Amino acid sequence: MERSLWLFLFVLIANLAISHLARVQSQEGFISLDCGLPVNEESPYNESEATGLLYSSDATFIQSGKTESIEADLGREYPKPLRTLRYFPEGKRNCYNLNVEKGRNHLISARFLYGNYDGHGKGPKFDLYLGPNLWATVDLRGNENGTWEEILHIPTSNKLQICLVKTGESVPMISALELRPMGIDSYVIESGSLNLFFREYFTESDTYIRFPEDVYDRRWFSYFRKQEWTQISTSSFVGNFNDYDPPKDALATAAIPTDASEPWTYEWDHSDNPSASYYLYAHFAEIQDLQANDTREFNILFNGQQYDGPLIPKKLEITTIVNSSPRTCDGGECSFQLTRTDRSTLPPLLNALEVYTVIQFPHSETEESDVITINSIKDAYELNTINWQGDPCVPRDLIWDGLNCSYTNISTPPRITSLDLSSTGLTGTIAAALQNLTQLEKLDLSNNKLTGGVPEFLGNMKSLTVINLSGNNLNGSIPQALQGKGLELSVEGNPMLCVSASCRKSPKKKFPLAIVVASVVGAAIVITVLVLFLVIRKKKSTVVEGLHLLPGASAVNATFANKSSRRFTYSEVVKMTNNFHRVLGKGGFGMVYHGSVNGYEQVAVKVLSQSSTQGYKEFKAEVDLLMRVHHTNLVSLVGYCYEGDHLALIYEFLPNGDLKQHLSGKGGGSIINWSTRLRIALEAALGLEYLHVGCKPPMVHRDIKTANILLDENFKAKIADFGLSRSFQGGGDSEESTVIAGSRGYLDPEYNHSGRLAEKSDVYSFGIVLLEMITNQPVINQTSEYPHITQRVGFQIKRGDILEVMDPNLGKDYDINSAWRALELAMSCANPSSSKRPSMSQVINELKECITCENSGISTNRGLESQEVNVGLDTTVVPMAR
Ligand SMILES: *[C@@H]1O[C@H](CO)[C@@H](O)[C@H](O)[C@H]1NC(C)=O
Ligand SMILES: *[C@@H]1O[C@H](CO)[C@@H](O)[C@H](O)[C@H]1NC(C)=O
Ligand SMILES: *[C@@H]1O[C@H](CO)[C@@H](O)[C@H](O)[C@H]1NC(C)=O
Ligand SMILES: *[C@@H]1O[C@H](CO)[C@@H](O)[C@H](O)[C@H]1NC(C)=O
Ligand SMILES: *[C@@H]1O[C@H](CO)[C@@H](O)[C@H](O)[C@H]1NC(C)=O
Ligand SMILES: *[C@@H]1O[C@H](CO)[C@@H](O)[C@H](O)[C@H]1NC(C)=O
Ligand SMILES: *[C@@H]1O[C@H](CO)[C@@H](O)[C@H](O)[C@H]1NC(C)=O
Ligand SMILES: *[C@@H]1O[C@H](CO)[C@@H](O)[C@H](O)[C@H]1NC(C)=O
């Protein structure tokens, strides 16, 4: 007896202490927002003597919307938090941002009282979202007393967004917003959140209970069916401690069936959501003084099925019965019943009942780090884009302007993959926070007023492939880190930004090739292009695999196919050539050395004699232009060096040397057969045609000769040194020195009159090359009566001395028709009058026919008979001997 008294006292004291604590402290964690509270009013304010709840203005939790009050004469009828409201005439989605405790259950309640604030007399209809997920549709049409939505929800991050989304013409509005952190183990369910269906306590009095009687500020409405039920009550203290802690006032009364033999029944019809699934929280406590021979025992049934029990409610102490898995009802018609057991002497009782429906929020929020980052960027640039509210990526139809996201599936957090803030008036520097958008692929900050440098971190963002910084006021230079990984970087229109090679920081690594900085300062001036791109080239493609290519580039299988060209330092050149160890040859412009990059990729390094009178600017402009030219039959320029007196051009290396050495048999060259010669001629012609037709602007080689036609490992021909004779003057000491332009014997005779070299000049030189390939005679033979090859061959043809014309090394192993056609073609190319020369395209067609001819006549007509030649000789195409 004594012991139970002590226990009682202990419980009483504990209760008092806790309820005192509740009154004093329990608003901790509460968020109570009076939406639209005028700024000049006190905030926070004490809601009422009854609750003591402190309501604050919502102004710091949302950045959009306007404020208004409900009609004045309605005002007195409603508690103060409902008298003002915030409405949202602009933007499709407007959101409150609240700080919550991740993983903790929260009671979230949103209140809406239209109160004819706009004088239209018709309430709005709109959607309410919790983060990316639809929570409820709020319909205030004809709902003069307002409505509210209440949910028990566990936030997945420390930020919670409650959004009002416009669904039609009407303007969303909200009166009050309340958040209450719940107890740790309460209302835990399998999946989803709990949407309040009803929460009632059974009493005949017409009151409702909330804070501070309910420590979590749940609202308990009184409910009673006077016919069916009879109220019982107690003035004793009812122990209300369990995970749910319902207010003890809600437990002090209970309903029993009026007809004690009948079950206690509560039915509801939720036909507007017939597939709803339910969680029920039934709170029982015995509040009657029972006789010794009395028993109250009952079973609990849901939709006629045994649900729990038999239960004997504890005297003045709570028992809460919860279903462990959600329940559904046929057609939305549900019934909750208590049926007394046979041995029970008293009817069943129920003190309070909460019913929730399960609401699923399937859409995963955008990855939290992306959300934090994009919001910090928004803050840093003070962006007030109306649609930058709520979750950045979901729902997809409300994605923030300027963003793109990756969506794996509904339950995987989306990631921000592209950010377009062009023309948004950004000021300040490029925000460091951007680097935290780790999945970003495209970044467009163009047309703003950004200042400061281009940050290095942009180069370290692994997914980033496209950056547009054009049209800002950036300064400094492009960091090395951005020059790699196939980034497409646009920086034009930043007058203070240095984009030329001279102000680039010197590279730390040897050959971090593959870059592009396409930076066009002036209109069509591609000269400012820092480095060129050799990676994958396609005709007319502008962007290929992250590389910004310029028009005119074409496919090439260069040894540097996966590299990019760029400037090399002199010490790199020294290292590359192993201190100029192996000489490949000596050309009109200087010595050519063998080199290697990365130990395996071979290059040919042409060290230019220092007679180049150009300054660096002209040199680089020239080189940039040359590096843009790519064709399978042109030797690729992969880099250059310009350092003080040291000028060098670095080309792809062609292991089989030049055509000249193969025709002459000098320098270890092998004699190549007729059909190979035809193919080489065709390939060289294709390369030359590309310079004439495929390049914009067209390019004249000016120095076509057998020494400039190089052969790769498969004897594929590639033209070398294109574009050089215009810019670089040779030393003048070589056998075939380049005088002004072109080499002796190959130079278009019209040049002497016109002083200019055009495409047809190259055709002339090509004709000479072709004659050499057919005849293997020297271009100039001073000891001969006819020093120039055209004179000699023309004379021999005239004489009908055809056998004499052909290279004896061929050993008559050729088709005469093809040989003849080639000879004819060569002579017409070498016509002294440029207007009579064919174009390179015509040359190509003719060479193709020669090849067809050679292939079809492969086993017949071997050997060249003079009669046959005479028959085929059309004197009109044979040039006059000079
Ligand atoms: C609210 O006001 C009432 C009196 O109007 C007062 O008793 C109560 O302590 C106040 N509550 C708070 C938290 O200030
Ligand atoms: C609004 O509340 C008043 C007073 O409580 C009540 O008389 C009226 O029926 C309610 N209106 C509606 C539409 O529920
Ligand atoms: C229980 O005992 C009381 C007297 O103590 C008596 O009046 C009552 O009828 C009994 N009830 C039953 C069901 O036996
Ligand atoms: C987002 O993707 C769509 C479709 O792929 C595209 O049209 C749009 O330009 C992209 N937006 C941004 C900002 O990159
Ligand atoms: C979503 O994708 C993730 C990762 O690919 C996978 O683990 C998960 O099972 C997927 N979920 C659904 C619902 O498809
Ligand atoms: C990037 O994210 C990290 C970790 O989340 C954070 O510490 C850092 O401050 C962020 N950086 C910027 C520039 O916002
Ligand atoms: C970069 O932005 C400018 C201005 O918005 C635009 O004109 C240009 O085309 C963009 N460049 C690329 C490569 O998208
Ligand atoms: C770039 O501009 C900023 C101010 O906008 C200045 O502080 C900084 O010194 C400039 N940097 C260079 C390299 O000119």
C-alpha cells in the first residue's frame, strides 16, 4: 500500500514536472508562421493566452508573394494567425524554405483561409507540394471557413520546401504554416508519410485541444454520436505516457455504446479516395471505477476482421493500439468496431482515435549537395528568378530555368548537369561554389558582367565539357588546367582576358595535348586560336567530342590523331630531337630532324633558318592557319616553337621519306612501280586539290616538287611544306633553292610576267612532278640541248621516241594506254599558258582513269610500241618545245 502511494506520488510529480517543462520549453523546434503578417507588426507575437504559441512573420522564409488581410468583419471570428495571408500572383511555384531535422518525424500543418481578401468572392484552387512531391490539392472554392492540410512526415534532408503551385487561373494563397518535431518512436510506418484523416477525442463538450495540453500541438477535435454512444468521464489524472503522448484531457472522457450489448462502431466513407490505405492510432484508458466482479474486455475489428485484442484497458493509464501494416477498405467504406468478449461485464470504450491515410512521396529530391550548391550560387549572385524555388530538378515540368538534370529513376536523386546563367546580369567573380556541382557538363555564364580571372577549378571538374564565358569582363589568362580533356571553352568578348599563347602560364607537363581554346576576339579572326585540335576531325563539324573544330578541317589519320597541336619550348624541341641527333633532310627552309614525343610518337622537326623576317605575331598567325589544315594527303603540322631566335615546325613523321629519293634511288629509296606511281600521283593531287578547293581561304602551295611529296609507311603520299614559301624564305644554299617562291624548274613560267602565283601555278609544278614520275629525268639538265624537262620530253614525243620518254627503271611493266594518258596529262599541266592547264579536280579525274586503265590492262599491252604511241598522239595537247 505504502509502495503504491509512493509510486503514485512519483508519477504525479514526474507528470507535473514534465507538463511544466512542456509549457516552458516545448516550443523548441516549433516553426509557427503567420503568413502575410505585416512588417510593422510585432513578430513573433503570443498567439493567445490559451496556447502561448509564438507566431512569426513568414517574410524570411519565402522570397516571393504579396501580403493581404481577410475581410475586416471576418477578422474577429478567426484566430490572429489566420487573419493575414500571403498570395502568389507571380510564378508557377512559390516555396517556403524551412530548416528541419533530417530523419525526424515532423507534424506539418498548412492553413488556408480565403476570407475574400481580394474581393472576388471566390476562393482559389491550387496544389500544395512537399519538396518535389504533390502533397494535396487545396480547393477553397465555396469554402468560407477555410481548410488545412496536416501531415506527419520525415524529411530526407535538413531543408524542407513547402510549395504552392498554380494549376489554373486562380492565385494560390496561404494563411499559416506550422511545423512541430515529433517524438522519436512515434508514428513510424513501413513507407510513406501520414496524411491526417481525422483526430478526435470522444466527449459531448464542444471544444478542441491543442498546445500546450498536447505537447506536439496536435489538434484534437471533440466528437460524439449522442444516440449511439454514452459518455463516461473521470476527474482523475489519466496517465498519458507512451510514444504518442496524447493530451490527458483527451483521455479523460470516453464513449461507450448506449446499448451495452452492441459493439462500439465508427464508420466512415472515403469514396473520393477508395484505394486509400490507413493507419489507426486508438487510445484507450479505463476511466471508470470498476467493481471487483466487473470486467471490460473487447476485441478490435477493422472492416469486420479481427484487428487486435482481446483488450482490457488499463485503469487510468493509456494503451495505444496501432496497426503494424496499412489497411485498406472496400470501396472506401471503412468500419472500426469494438466488440465485447463473452466474459466482459461492461461494454467496450474508446477515448480517442487518430486515423491517417498513407501518402507516398516517390520522387527523390535533387541530390542534396547540388541543392545546397545551386542555392548558394543563387545567393551569391542575388538571383531572384521567380522560378528558382523549390526543388531544382523535380517535378520535371517545374525545373528551374537554365538547368538541366539527369534523371536515373524516380528514387534516385537527380543531378544538375547543365547550368545556363547567360544574360542574367551576373556581377562579381565566377562563384567558387560552382565546383561543387560535380555532375555539371555544360556551364554557360555568357553575356554577364563577371569580373576577375577564369578560375582554375573549372579545369578540374570532371564532367564539364562545355564552358561559355564569352561576353563578360574577365581578366588574366586561361589557366593551364582548362587546357585538356577536350573542353570546349568559349571566352570571346572579354576584352581584358589574355588568350594568346604569349601570356599563358608555361606548361608544367610536357605534352598535355588535346585542348581547345576557341577564342575569337575579332570576327573571323581565327588567329587568336591558341592551339589547334587534332583529335577527331570531321568535315564541317563544329563540335566533335567536345572539341570545337573550325570549318575546313577534314579527316586525317595522323600519327598525332589523338593529340592536339601546340607551342613547344626550345628545350622541349631539343629533348624531342635528342639534341638534333638525326637529320632527316635539308630543305629550303632549314634542316629537318627526327624527333619523338612520349618516346613513341615520331615527329619531323623542321628547324627554320633564321632568315625569317617575320615577327612572332605573323609567324603564329601563319602557323595557326597551317595547323587548321587537315587532309589525309597533307603532312600535318602538329606544333611549333618560337622562342627568341629559335623557330621550328613540328610535323608528323613519314618513315618512307620523299618521292624524290625513291625516283632517284638515292637515300635508300626503292624503285616504285608504275601503278604505285599512279596512286602516289593521285594522292598528291588530292592533297593539292584540298588546298585549292577544300581550304577557306584557298591555299596555293607554291613549292610543289618531288622532294615535298612524302611517303608514309604504306607509301601513301602526303604533301609537305604547304603554305611555307609564302612566309619563309629559304637559306638559298640548297641545290633547289627556293627563290622568292617555288623551286627552280618547277616555277610557273607565267610568274615571270605576272609576279603572282595562283592555283594554276601549283598545277604547273604538279605537271613537272608527274613528268619526273613518268620519265625519271632531271627537271633541269644544263648539259642537255633542252635543259628543262618539258622541252626534253616535248622533243622526244615529237620525235616519236617514246621508249626514251619512260623511266627505264619501270622495265616496261606498265599499261601503255595508262602511261600515255599520264604523259598527256603531265604535258597539259605543264602548259606554259595557265589558262590551258587543267584544274586539280580535272587532274584527279584523269589520274583515276589512268589507274582504271592500268588495272584493266594489267596483263595485256605490256611494253610501249612506238606505232601505238604514234596512233595515240594528239599533237594538240602536246606543248610546244621551249
Ligand atoms: C502569452 O501570453 C499570456 C498572457 O496573455 C501569458 O500568460 C503567456 O505566458 C504568454 N506566453 C509566452 C510564451 O510568452
Ligand atoms: C463556417 O462556419 C460557420 C460558423 O462556425 C458555420 O455556421 C458555417 O456553416 C460554416 N460554413 C461552412 C461552409 O462550413
Ligand atoms: C457485482 O457485485 C455487485 C455487488 O458488489 C452486484 O450488485 C452486481 O450485481 C454484481 N454484478 C454481476 C454481474 O455479478
Ligand atoms: C536542356 O536540355 C534540353 C533538351 O535536351 C535542351 O533543349 C536545352 O537547351 C537544355 N538546357 C540547357 C540549359 O542546357
Ligand atoms: C534506381 O536506380 C538505382 C541505381 O541505378 C537502382 O539501384 C534502383 O534499384 C533503381 N530503383 C528503381 C525503383 O528502379
Ligand atoms: C563545396 O562543398 C563542400 C562540402 O560540402 C563544402 O565544404 C565547401 O564549402 C563547398 N565549396 C564551396 C565553394 O561552396
Ligand atoms: C557562347 O555564348 C554566346 C553569347 O550567349 C553565344 O553567342 C555563343 O554562341 C556561345 N558559344 C557557344 C560555343 O555555345
Ligand atoms: C582582374 O580584375 C580584378 C578586379 O576586377 C583585379 O583585382 C585583378 O587584379 C585583375 N587581375 C589581373 C590579372 O589583371
